[in-house]
Amino acid sequence: MIYFDQAASSFPKPSTVGDAMVRAVNEFGANPGRSGHALSRRSAAVIDEARQKIANFFQCESPKRVVFSLNATSALNQGIQGLLINEGDHIITTCYEHNSIRRPLEKLVKDKGATITYLTPDKTGKITAEQLEKELKPITKLVAVTHGSNVTGEITPIAEWGELLKTHQAVFLVDASQTAGVLPIQMKEMGIDLLAFPGHKGLLGPQGVGVLLAAPNVQLEPMITGGTGVLSESPHQPEEWPYRLESGTLNTPGVAGLLEGLNEVTKIGLSTIYEHERALAERFINGINEIEGLHWYGPQLGEERLGVVSFMIEGIDAHELALILDEQFHIAVRAGLHCAPLIHEYLKTNNSGLIRASFGIYNTAAEVDVFIDAVNAIKVGLS
């Protein structure tokens, strides 16, 4: 099987990821921080090391502001719904957003009476800081944006957005689901207040772990309350981070795997990962560019982009095409709206959906060439 669904979950994983998870289960499968015995301390040490390395990697000011969750969706919900948004408050986001941002924001409209402005791309697919500046208001309380589109591979200039927002009260939340482990992200330098990402994509870790990073100035109400292992005598959720937002037993095997994934990303290097994935995307685009009736979407050749290419072939349903690629050519891709319906509305592909190919650090040029041949063969078969 050739796996080109890296934007959903990276695969394969480094062998060290699975090894670390097995060790956590077999050698010290105790609750971290809940007991004073040796196994609990060993679990806690893994969690603490992961917090510290994640904080350093993303320039989060304190490891105490590194909060573990189930996935990016739960991290984004905690970041968005944990803010004190009131009736009449204004929010800015974009039509590139995954439903993991859009739906929590629309819930604030429904439950709190907030208002939302959705920024749309210019004809080149970009949304600039100048567009953001035009929509900022004194009542804007939150700017929430994806760093990289999971449909087109477009990259948002978050450093420019963050610089602009340093002089504004709005909280700046960045969804790094497609870019953590691929592009450099420095929270403090870029003016990011909240940063959310999963462990199972670019960071090469397992499913079941997400992370929310928060700047010191951001206060959040916990979405879930319960046991934290500290201040157990109190009927109220503790104020101390990260415990305030981490009720219940953490996924220690998952965090152990994420730690090893992060170590592998650090070893390979972000620039190497980004350039490899971008080169594969451009190789694919060059290979399909002349196929009649095929349309691909996203940044043009030579522009910055993620290793994500979405396309369609006239006369064939996207889901049918994905099925043919899977069953006849053993190539895994994703078909549909990719949980990002607004960008499909913008592209006018919301009725048909698109095929998305997304490339990872372990994919090869030879695999891309097989993919190009398969797409050509399917197109010839339709003629």
C-alpha cells in the first residue's frame, strides 16, 4: 500500500514511537503524579520531559502552559470555549478552517451571541495581514486561524498576523494541525496566544494525544473538571496549570510516543521535512499538469505550500476515484470535503468534493511516480 493520507494521520511511524509506547504499558503503566511510588514517578518523568521539550520546540514560555488533550479538536475546543466570550464580542476567522474551529466558533454565536467575520482568500488563494487589519474592531476578542490548509496546502502568514495583533487585545489562536512538525512555530516571537495541534500528524506520534499551548496572559475556564491529583480536598477545580485543564488520567503511553515522534522530527530537521514534502507535491503536480479534464487546487508551482494537493477529474466522482485508487492500485488518498466545507464552497467543489493526496517525510519520489501513472491510467480508461 502506498499511503498518501498524511494530512489525516502520518504513517508509518518511527519505530521508536511504538517502542516507547510498549515500554510505558509494560514497564511503568502507572498514573503519573497520582502516587508517590517508583512507577508513578517514572510515568510523571515521561510527561514532564514531554512538556519541557514541547515548550522548547514551540517557544512556549513555560512547560506548565503545555496542556495534553485527546487530539487537536479537544485542544481547540478548550482554547475557544474556555475563553470568556460575551454577547456582542467579535471573532475573526477564515474560510480555510476545519470544522474543529468552525463549529466551536459557531457554538459561541449560538450560545453567547458572538459575531464572526470569515476572511476569504484573494484570487491567489492568500489571506493577508492587511485583510485581517481591515476587519479588526475594538470588540474583536478572538482571531482563530489554521496555519496550513488541509485542502489546498496554502500557508497562512501567522508571523505577520501575530505582529499585527501584538497591539490589539484579541487573543490569537493558531491551529497547527497541518504544520506542527513541518514548519517552524515560535509562540512568543510570533505573538501566538494559543497554539493547538495533534500528536499523530506531522509530529509522527500516535493517535489519541493532542496539545494546547497557552501564553502566560491567557486565562481559560476548564471544559472538563474532576480529579487532578492535586488539592483533592477542594470541591473546586484548582487554579494551577496544567492541572486546571487536565482532569483525569493522562494518556501516558500516547505522550511517550509523542515524545519520541518529536525527537525524530528534531533529528531530521524541520527544513528537511518541509522541503521533502513540498518537493513531492510539486513532482505530483508536474506529473498531472497536462492531463486533460484534471483540475488541481492550491498554491502555484514555485510558491510556498504544504505537501497537500487536492484535485478532481471531470466525469468521475471523487469517492469513486479514491475507491479505484485503493482497490486497483493500492494507493490510499482521501475523498470528500475534508471537514472543511467553507473552502470547498469558495472553490465551488462543495457538491463534488475533491481527492486529496498528502505526502509525508517517509514517502518517496518513486511512490509519487506510481501515483501519477495510476491517475493517467484511470483517465485513459474513462476516455
